[in-house]
Amino acid sequence: MIYEFVHNGELKTVDLKDNRIATFPDVNKAVEIDCSPDGRFYLHNGDARSEVHAVVSGDTIFVDINSVLYEFTIPSQDGGKGTSGGGDMADPSKVYAPMPGKVVKVIAVEGDEVEAKAQLIIVEAMKMEHICIAKAKGKVTAVNFKEGDQVDTETPLIELELAE
Amino acid sequence: MIYEFVHNGELKTVDLKDNRIATFPDVNKAVEIDCSPDGRFYLHNGDARSEVHAVVSGDTIFVDINSVLYEFTIPSQDGGKGTSGGGDMADPSKVYAPMPGKVVKVIAVEGDEVEAKAQLIIVEAMKMEHICIAKAKGKVTAVNFKEGDQVDTETPLIELELAE
Amino acid sequence: MPELFKKVLVANRGEIAVRVLRACRTLGIKTVSVYSTADRYAVHTLMADECYEIGPPPPLESYLCIDKIIDAAKKAGADAIHPGYGFLAENAAFSQACIDNNLVFIGPSPESIQLMGNKVESRKKMVNAGVPLIPGMKDAGESIEQFRKAADKAGYPVLIKAAAGGGGKGMRVVHKQEELETAVDGAKREAKSAFGDDTVYLEKYITDPRHIEFQVFADSHGNAVHVFERECSIQRRHQKIVEESPSIAVTPELRKKMGEAAVEVVKAANYVNAGTVEFLLDTSGKFYFLEMNTRIQVEHPITEEVAGVDLVAEQLRVASGFPLSKQFKNLSQRGHAIEVRIYAEDAGNNFMPSIGKILLYQEPTGPGVRIDSGVRHNSEVGIDYDPIMAKLICWGEDRDTARARMVKALSEYKILGLRHSIKYLSDIVAHEKFGSGETYTDFIERNFSDWSDGVDENMEMALATAAVANALVKPDHVASGNGDMGSRDYNPWLTIGSWRIGEKIK
Amino acid sequence: MPELFKKVLVANRGEIAVRVLRACRTLGIKTVSVYSTADRYAVHTLMADECYEIGPPPPLESYLCIDKIIDAAKKAGADAIHPGYGFLAENAAFSQACIDNNLVFIGPSPESIQLMGNKVESRKKMVNAGVPLIPGMKDAGESIEQFRKAADKAGYPVLIKAAAGGGGKGMRVVHKQEELETAVDGAKREAKSAFGDDTVYLEKYITDPRHIEFQVFADSHGNAVHVFERECSIQRRHQKIVEESPSIAVTPELRKKMGEAAVEVVKAANYVNAGTVEFLLDTSGKFYFLEMNTRIQVEHPITEEVAGVDLVAEQLRVASGFPLSKQFKNLSQRGHAIEVRIYAEDAGNNFMPSIGKILLYQEPTGPGVRIDSGVRHNSEVGIDYDPIMAKLICWGEDRDTARARMVKALSEYKILGLRHSIKYLSDIVAHEKFGSGETYTDFIERNFSDWSDGVDENMEMALATAAVANALVKPDHVASGNGDMGSRDYNPWLTIGSWRIGEKIK
């Protein structure tokens, strides 16, 4: 059974046999995961079994391996979003707020030609400022909010027409 | 909505309105229970809300009120068992083991006339002996196990023909 | 210069196995656990770096199997084995088997275990070392003159006991010499009819005794110390359930005397590693050696909290060959600690063990609260082992603070799915006689013989809660719920564990 | 003879509110909590005997509303208000409003708060009291001669700083007199172009500074003590994240000197109740007063663990009018304690706060482990407040033991559903430079500027785990699973919370 997950905008593939042996198309490695009757997951490694943690919530799977956190998203059928938060992070032509907040400064102006990493708009959330930057070179085609606006993570703040 | 629960072999009735206001047929009292979005239960009492705990498992509901434990059973349609453990505790003509274990001593003999509280059979479970007693006066009609037998909680150990 | 073990096998289960594993991890020692098939997914099994199955659930076929445990240790390449308490902890043959297989047994020598396991031999040795025992006859009494002499020597009140005895039969308390002869005759008659044997003997009757034990520690370099006392008078069915340190009955002078006696015991037994010397203390401040436990005790954490040491880590260091560490050379007591044992048992029904699955498990936290547990959410408490689930240890600046923290912590401790002793323990610690320190060994009989959990008082609240829980678990009832509930596509009990009903992964 | 408060309102939320509520309960004081609509079901709200709603989520409309809080206290009939830290804790107007409404503010007087809130005034007062400040110019420098004199007085190296400054602009470190003039000119030019203002001044440059603070406590009977130091040098974005006590850099002599200076500060400010005096300590053992915090600090538990006291309970006693309790008159340090703050934030992404629901929450336990938390399973971490979820405090016999216990405890601490700093904190405490005590205030910049959580290393394990979790949550996949899984009518994720899918209550 092939499973696909999105991690940080990248598509990852895993082949799961018998609901416990995972292999990977591009890595020569097998991982065995055991699920106990009390609903916990264990990684097998010879005579060692170490607990790993996972929670499924909607289309997101949160995983903890040795205190390192992973957030996987199950790609939806309609080819949709790359990650669960921050809008469609995989599409560099749209810039989203990282969390709901208030626009404190709009730097970009419609028509601006901007380089990758250019600062476009600043959103304040949880008493901290977050600077939203361009992910790629392009031209600003839309600035959807003004200073003081409340924003969510679903509507793009800025839209770009990418160069090339 | 009327709910019926069995507690220690006794049938209890509660009338629940709007899934939160409970009243009782035989007590002049209303109790308000609130369920929070994070799945916890709270008892309302003026400006106080105190947490109470409950878990539903199969046909048993475990409740903790101020560290006092309650085990309620939802009566099944076919008029069946009174409590979840120890066989049908409500029927005094049958004597069950309180937990799975081994018979260490059989005291009762078929045909014996026994008083209420007479010791009938001793079962060892978890390294401790438990003395099973008669719940009512009667005549022993069946002794279903002998010393050394493994017993569960579903099959009566001793059966009585109740006096009167 | 000795070196710390590289890898240790823990030959136990439950909370004590977890405790030892944690000590190993803190010292950077690799860990190996063993498990019966019942414990395949137990906390202790999975906390170790490696784990080995050693057989079916009955202890005789797994945790008591010396060969299987030694085999696992050799397979894993362990240097040493920690036995915990119970099971093989005080088994001289196991200690010897470790030695024979070039494994270090983390505990005393087989000889020390054997000596202390033989109550007659150990008492003889202690008499010679000048440690006080309960005065009385060494053998059965024949003539009334013998009884009179022994009674005069022990001092009244005295107790006449049947040699074959038990259950109070053939037992008489005698307060004055003139009552002695009648009592001996009566005891003999009663013993004869109860046991078919009229042998009786005499020992001093201890009024309002307290169970006081001293934690001791000795290294292999000749150093031996005591780490103060614990009072463990609160017992049900001869098993301790509430312990505290320091004891309200032990003055600094008495502590010094008893501590010195405890160290005498250690020296007389050539004892190495952690142990406990148990005494009976009477109301006049006289104390009597009972026995020595040659293992780490269940109640060791209260000593750790008061003395600021790690007894299990020290066991590992001392067994590795290190001398007692500097904390043990400059010991002092600070504040007060109480431990309660959380058993899966029905306190309202003669402490019958309760088995089942832990469906809800919520531990208290905060200042002065320590939990040593061997279970967690969804753990199964089975029929095969001692039903201890966890120990709750509360420390406070003084006894009243420790008590208040304990009562508060117990009120925050939630376990659903089986019966347990939390309410009972809370009532003990909150009891005024506990508060005033009247903690004699008959505390439970005296104050809790008619205890009930007060289930009727809050029956309506419980029923209301059950009804709401029941209603919300059934989706059709949720739909007919009030606005507050109906407006959410949300069912609380199904969302615990983060899975929302109605949501489907495509 | 004073009397302890009967009822206290806690004007805060999160872990500190829970901490204060627990202290009240331990002392037998009735409790009142206040909550914004976002906190209707928060831990602190429901732990109190009574709770009052005080407005919508934004702090300005709820937790910062003096009137609403005073109203709630009056409605509940509280005697006193504990402000926690943050929010109104250092607000003189709030302290005054309590007094005006016959409520006791559990903290210092409005005058003390005001004095310490005014940095210029408080520094003047401290100079007069003989407390050392960072030497340098009190005002801007005009002539190079003024700078030269000030530098000679302070001793090289010195720092030239822009009065309008920030972000390192207009800043120059000067090591020798001959470099001074060039540096002043350069700093002025840079300040002019950066801020349009070329005013610069000079102060002593502190090499490798440590942030050392002293816990102080004073009662209303003229007694003032210090409860030793805490080192809080490990900071990110000017916020402490790892604290420890004692400091590896503070010798017994230095402790005595700094402690005396801290008590001088308390006396000079006529201070009552708990407070913290912050110092900068340089590598030569010279220390300089920074400021005084007139509240209980986030990191107070490490002091409690090392000194064996309950600072919050003492706040309540002292505010009730009692003199300092006996534990505070005979203070000593034992062992070592470390605290880490568990924030909902993304350490790999500039510590961006993370919001969401805690879908899995599992706290570590065992010896030496204390948790002060304000969240639990299924708690929501929202956008409106500081994202601290919990504090983990580990005590050990020595620093290395405390560190080892911390690393172990962090590895057992599991929070899923949002980003958090557990891995980052573990890497800090395990870092060799932390181990060797090189904990200067630039520790993070120096050692963790290129930190990454190593997400790629275990990507396969993570993917495999995700796949198994995904498979088992989908019933059709379970059906096609292997024998082990298929033989159970059992779906692990749906059974957490004890509800088995497929079972229906009739």
C-alpha cells in the first residue's frame, strides 16, 4: 500500500506492508513499526523497541521521533494544499500570514518588481511581528490588505506574477 | 430523556434535559453538568464549576465525583446482568467469583442448608483469598467446581435454591 | 579507580523497574528489561534500550526464573542485574547465580541475604552485637516460675503467646504479676483446643507500637551510614500503605540511638549496598529490632526527598565498586515527606484487588509532588502481579504542609476503569488522628474499621454525570442536544485521542 | 496575631495561576479565578472554588482590566488578590486600587512598584545605597576629554553607545585609550545616520556577562533576606528559557557579597514581599545592579527546590501580616536545580509562536522532576497570550545529575499538535558548553545560531510512523492488516479515550 504525505511542501512516499513494514522508493531501508493494544507505536530495531508518537487529526498527522516533530499532510484528492497552516505554502506566487493576526505594515506596492526574500508585509500576531517575504522574484499583482486589517491564514496577503 | 443505570445491583433513574440538566424522580434536586470543548465534565454550582470525571466503556460508565468512584451499567435490552463484573450479582441464587482465579477450598456441599453470609467457597486471585458467601438463606443445589479449578466470573460457582 | 557499569538488566516490572531504569539513564548506563508475555507493552518493558521476553505471566515461569533472567543478561551483554524489590530481590540463590555468571548483583552478598532471611540466626547475631530485641523467652516455658522470671526480666505488661499460634488464639496480655498464672493456664487451654498443642511462651507486650525503620547504606570499602528513619505504621493486611519521614515520634536523641543500632546491624551482617533495618518503637521510646530487609524498599522515595539523595543511583555506584558518595557523608534532613501507595484494590470491600484497563489516567503535578508509577493511560492491570500502580510522594517544609499537599495531590489524581485506594488514602492522611501523629500500627483497625467512601452522598451528581456522558457518546442524542452542544460537530469522548468522528481521511 | 486570608483571587492565567491556586489550597485558603472568554475551560479557571468571567480574549479587555478584577474580588468576597507575573503584577495603579477597595495586594506597596518601575529613579536610589551599577557617564558626553575621564574611571574596555540607539548601531567597544577618539567619532557618525541624532555616551563594557539574580523576601516587620541566586543567562529574543540555581560562577564569598547587596536594595526600597534583584556579573567577579522585579518570577521554582521553601505560600503568609517563617531564617542550599520553559513556538523558525490544540500531552515523572503547567490534553493554545505551556524543573544532588535528569525528562515529555521547544531545550542542556558552565548571555548566538532539529535524520521513521497511524485510523485498511492487528476488533487511535468503535450503547 503506497501512502503519500506532504512535509514542508515536499511530497514524500512510503510503501507500507501488513500495516507495519515500511519501505521507501528512493532509500534502501525498511522500518518496522508496531502498534500496541494500548494504542501506542513502537519502532523495532533488533532487541530494542522504542516508542514513537503520532496523532492523526483531520488530514494532518503529527509525529514525534526522539523529540523531533514532524507534521505530515495527507494530500487531498483535488490536488489542494501543501501544508495545513499558512495557506498554500507550496505556491510561491501567493504570500500568506503564518498565523491569524493584524497587518502592522504594508511594504509592497502593486506593480513593484521584487527579488526573492524581499520584505512584503508585516503581520503582528501574539505580540510578535512576522515579516512575510517573497519566495521568488516577481511582480506584485495584488495587495489584498491594508494596515490594521485582521488577517487569517487562508487568504493570500500579497499575490505575485513570478519572473520567467 | 430518561436514563436508567444499575449501580451495585440497584436500578437508578435520572431525567436529563438538554443533555445538561438532570433531575431525579425520587429526589427534589436538579444537577447541571456542562461538557467542555476539550471533552471534560463540569458540575455547575452557582459561581463554582468543579470538574467531575467520567468514561464510557462498552455498557459501563465509570464516574469520579470528589475521588469517590461509581460504576454504572447500562441495563441491556434482554433484562440481563446487573453489573459488569462478578456475574449477575443481583441474583442471590447464584454465587460468582469476584475475579478470575483458582478455587482453593470448597466449603459447601450439595444439599447443604445454608444461612445468609455462610461461607461457601474460597477463590484465590492475585495472591489473595476471597471468601464467597451466600447472599440469602437457601439450599445448595449445585457445586460447579472443585479445588484447583480455574474459574472465571461468568459461570456461577455455587447455585442455591432460595428459602421461601 | 572503579568504573560505572556500562549496561544493567532490571529483573523486575512495574514502578520499581521504571524507577531503576530512570536511575540508570541518569547515570548514562544502558538498560535491559525483561518481561513476561503479559507485560509485552508495559511501561518498564519499553523504557529500556533492549527488552527480552522471559515467559508466560505466572511469576514462577518468568520473573522468578533465575536461569531465564541470567540468560537474558548474558545475551544482552549486561554487567550487572538490579532486582528491584519483591521477586528475586532477597533470593540468595539468585545473588549467587549472578556471581557464578560473572554478573554483579546490585545488592548484598548471598551470605548477607541468607543471614537476614533466617530470622532465628539473624536475631541471635543481633543479640550478640548488642542490638535490642523484644525481651522474652527464647524457648517455650515449662514451669510458672520460668514465666514469672521472664516476665520480671522483660517488665510488665507481657504477652503470653501460643507457639503454634496465630489469629489471637492462645494469647493473653498480662499487666501484673498476680494475673500471670491464670493467664498462662488460660492461654495453654486455649492453645490446646485451637491448635492441639499447649506450648506457650512469653514476651514483652509493646503498647501502642510504631513501625520505625532506618534506611542504611554500606559500601565495599568499610563505610556504613544510616539515612534516617521512616515511619510505616499505617498498614492494612500487614502491608504498608502510608509512610512518612521523619517520624513524629523520633526525637533527635532517639534518632541518634536508633541510627547507631541500625549501623551496628549493618556491620554485624557484613552488609554492603542499600538495606533497611526495621524496629518496633514503644510509647516510652524503647525500640526493638524486628528484621532487616536486604533490598531497596517500596518507600525509599520519602528518604530521598528528605535527605536529598538518590538511593537507587547510589546502589548502582556502590555495586560498581565506588565508595559512598559525598552526599552520604554529610547527611541532613530537610522538611517532611509522605508516600502513599496507589493500589488497584477496593478499599470498601476488604481491599480486594481490582483488575481492568486504566481508561483515564491523570497524575497530579506541581511543587512538592513526585510520582513513581508503572502504569499510564490504557495500561492493563492484570491478575498475575501485585496490584501497585503508582506511588505518590509529597514533600513539604513541615509535616502539615506535606499532608496538605498530599490531600490536594490525591484530589487531582484521577484513575478510572478499576477500583483504587485514592479516596481511602486521602481520608487517612486528612484524619485528625493522623494529624496529631497517633500513628500506631493499629491505626487502621482503630480508626477505619467502619470506613465507607460515602458513595450515597453524591449519588445524584454521579448519576447526572453518567447520563450526560451517556447522552454525548450517542450521536443521535447529541443531535437533539441544546444549542451549546448541538452547534459543534463535536463529540467530546470521541475526540479524546484527537480523532474527530465524522471526519474521514480520503 | 495575624490571620491567614480566607479567600484569595488570582488575577492571572496559565501555569502561574495554577501555581498560586495550589499554594492557596495547600494553606486552606478558598480560591477565586478570573477568565477571559478564551479561557472559559482553561485549567486555571476550573481549578478554583469560584470563577468569574472578565471579558473577551484581548488582555486589555480582560486580564488588564483593573475594574473588572476588583469587581470580581468584591463579588466573591475575597480578602486579597495575587497578581502572578506579567499582566498587572507590576502595576502600581492596580496595587493602589486594591488598597482603595480594602483588598490586600499580594506583593509590594504601590510606592515600591513605582520606584522600581522608574529605571532612572531606582538607579539613583541604588547609587546612594551603595549598590554597584555599571560605571559610566550619567548623561551624554560632549568633549573627548569627558569621554577620556569617564573611560579612565570605568576602566577599559568601555562601550560607546548611541543615546537614541538600538540594534548595535552607533556602538563601539574600546579596549585602549588611544582608540577612544576614533571610536567616539565613528559612533557619532553612525548614530547620526541611523537615528538622526549623534548623541553618544560611555559605559563600562562587560566581557562575557552572566545574568545573575537574587531572590529576596521581606516581611512587614522589618525582616529581609535573600534566598540565594539564580543564573538566567540563556536567553532567546531577550527572554529567559533556561535557568539554574546555584550559578556555577558564584563562589560562597561572592554569594555573600551579592546577597548582601540584594538585601541592601530591598531595604533601600522599603520593599515588602517577594522580589528579585537582577545583576550582571563579569568574568572578574564584579557585579552590577540592573533592576529589581517586584513580583514572583517565572523561574522561582528552582529557588524553591534548592532552598526547600515555598515562595508563593510565603507570599500569602507575609501579605497576611505574618513575619517571615522559620524556614526563611535558617536558609541553606542543597543540590542543583534547572528550569526550562516549554513554549508553544517554532525554535527552527525564529521562535515563531505556534498555536493549536494539544492533541497528545504526556508529562515526565519520577525523582527530581517537577512540572508547573497550565495546559493539559486537549487544551487550546491561542493567539492572545504568552505561549508558555509549562515549566519543567529538575533537581539533582549536583549540577550534572540535574542536567542528566533534565535531558531524560525532556525525552519523556511529549506534546503533539503544535510546535514547541522541547528538542531545542534538550540540545541546550546537553550542550558541552552548557556542561562546562560557559553560560554567558550570548550563549544562544554563540552556540545555536545554526541550530536545526535534524528533521531529515529520522525522516524514514517518521514517514513509517505516519503511514501506520494513517492505516490504522482507516477501518478498511485495518481489515486488510496483518494477523496481529486484524484479529482484534480494535483501532488504537479510536480507543484512546476509552471509546471502542463498533461498540454501541443500546
